[in-house]
Amino acid sequence: MGEASFSWNLFADFQQMWSYPFMVNAFRAGAIVAVVASAVGWFVVLRRQTFAAHTLSVVAFPGAALATLAGFALSLGYFGFCIAAALVLAALRRVREPRGSDESAATGTVQAFLLACGYLFMALYKGLLEGPQSLLFGSFLGITTGQAATLTVVGAAVLVVLTVIGRPLLFASVDPQVAAARGVPVRALSVAFLVLLGAATAEAAQITGALLVFALMVLPAATAQLLTARPGRSLLLTVVIGFTATWAGLVAAWFRPYPLGFFVTTIAFVLFLLAQGARLLATVLANRNASATITAGAA
């Protein structure tokens, strides 16, 4: 927004922000997007599928560009392209898996082709395209009540499915060979998770933009997994970090005329650096204590 002035009366500032319906919608949408993206992103980092997540985030851009060109809802373009691309990635993985070849080449091919399609759709659009910048880097100005409701419904569905498959998915993510030997449907879970990832990416792209949704999915999870190795605590911490970064980014974007995605990504990155520093400090202190104990024992 950039026109509002910051004061030390936080209550008055929030009251002013929430007096505008579009800001209420933005905070509602930001809350559900942060929770869904963080929960799905935790499994993305655990399963080492960050490249697939990046590909789907790129795919959100041509989906939105095609929706603008064809004149239908942006949400339909986001969800349609991201979920379709997730199914394509699942099919490519299944085809290449028996050969033991690296799937990154096929994933990168899909990413490059669809990104080129996005720029083609933008070039074909002859009207005033409001916002290649908002499509790429995010905006909160255009979030309507209907869009917030759609994000809530889809987000709730993603969380319900993730809750149902969460335990076997965790087992399959940590040790897929043992999980398969014990009868866990590893391949089916992989396909289901990619579809959930596509839906979560389509949601998050409407807040952070197509290019920066990857950061919202990966940074909170990477930060939490630096701080604790316990799955339950790590997942909860991931959601808290994602929620904090998103809402703090919305507040910052209200006062400063810069893209929302920049603020969300920067806040999440700073938290990651702090976690990295805390872990490094804890390691140094632990090594010093161990050295002191060994020296005392030798003496």
C-alpha cells in the first residue's frame, strides 16, 4: 500500500488496516495459505522434493497468465495448471523409476516449457495486463471475499487429506524401502502428495506470487528442522514460522510500496539465518563443553 503511516499505537494501526475489506480478506487468505503451505512444505523438505516444489511454483505463472488471456478466474488457472503439472510429474516419475534414471531432467524440461508458455500467454494478451509483477511477486490488493472462501475450502481439503495420509507418508518419506516392504502404498502416496503439493502451490502463489511461493514452502520447514528433529514439534514450528512470516509480510506491505512476496520471503529468510546461527552456536558450545570435560578427566 505504502500510503499508510506507521505509529507506535499498534492497536490503532491494526484497526486502520482491518477497516478495509480487502485487507481483511488478505489476512484471512494469508492465514490459510500460510498453514497449508507450511504443512505441505514440511513434507517437501523431509522428502527432498524441493525441485518438484519449485517446478510447480513456476507452473503457477503460466496458469495465471492463461486465465488472464482467456478471461476466466485466476484461481482456476492456478489450480488447473498446478494440479495438472503435479500429475504429469507423477507420471514421469513412474515411467523413469524402473530405469533408475534421474528425474530432475524430466522435471526441469516440464518447468522450462511451461515457463515459456507463460511468457507466450502474456505476449498474446493485447489488453492492459494488470500485473505481471503481481503474478510473479504477489499482491494483496485483488483478494476478494469469494477468493478467500475458495482458498479456505481448498486449504481445508488439503489439510484433511494430509492428516489422513500423514503417518504412512512420514514412514514412506523417512524409509521408503522398509515402508514398501511392510505394505505401505509408497507410489500411491507419492502421487497423492504431489497433487496436494500442486493444490498448496496454487494457493500460495495467489499471495506470494509464482516466483516466491517456493520460499514460503521451503524456508519455514528448513528453519524448523534446524531447530528440532522431533516430527511433531518440527511440523508445529513450521506452521508457526510460516504464519508469522505471512502476517508480518502483510503488515509490512501495508506500510511500504513493495511486493508482498518480497517481505514474506525476507522475513522467512531472516528467521532461517537466526536458526542457522543458533544451531552453530549450540554446536560450538557443545564442542567446548566436551573438550573441557575430556581435559578435566585427563587431569
